[in-house]
Amino acid sequence: MRALLQRVSEAQVRVDGELIGQCGPGLMILVCAMRGDTEASAEQLAAKVSKCRIFQDDLGKMNRSVLDIGGSALVVSQFTLSADTRSGNRPGFSTAAAPEDGDRLYTHFAQALQGLGVPVETGRFGADMKVSLVNDGPVTIWMEV
């Protein structure tokens, strides 16, 4: 699985103008399940995300996790993280998990992260979503398991 973490002051996701998910200080997480990923992959990624120390401590060093700061997460599915851009001008997405697997693993990831103590809200798998956020730092981290 792949994830793009953004440290945020706030983030929101809307579908058809309706606010369906949001978070305050914490993480905006874009997630993509890849072909061959399993529930164990989702759980491993959730564990890594929950412990990733990208929030500032009292000395201004990135030394705290989202759990340490009592932050929350907005988790949004984004199959385009699977983009293969090695040749041509049009990205290929053949390495992404099939939609039914992607949806299942995206949901499993969000539930696993919540189970680790991070309050989680989500987008809607497969929907045309409008995401807004205030990137704090900016800090953006790529993760893959």
C-alpha cells in the first residue's frame, strides 16, 4: 500500500458540495492499495503512520507522532498514487488494486488507524471528491509498505 501524508492544521473532503469528512490538527492521508496488497499490508501501513514522528516537540524538532499530539486524520482513497510515469506522457495505473480490493483495503486501513487510537474521518471511495487542506509546514511524507 502507498500513502501520502500531509501534516495539516485542518482538512476537509466534500462530495457534491456536502462535507463528508474533516480533521483538525493532524494528518491528511491519501491512500492507494496496490495489486497484491492484503489486510496485513493495510495494518502495517496504519501502524507506521500512527508512529511517524513529523510533529514538532517543545524544541521545534519533528519528534512527535499524530498520537503524541492527540491529532486526528482525514483518510481519502486516491488510486492515482499508483501512477507509472516511466514512459510516455500518460500515466498508467495497472499496478493499482482492483476497485473492490481497493475499497476493502482503504476501509481496512482507516479502521486499523482508528483502532490504534487516531480519530479518523474518511472520504468516499470512487467518488469525485473535492479536498481542501491547510498544509502545516509544509510537511509531506511518502510511505509504502
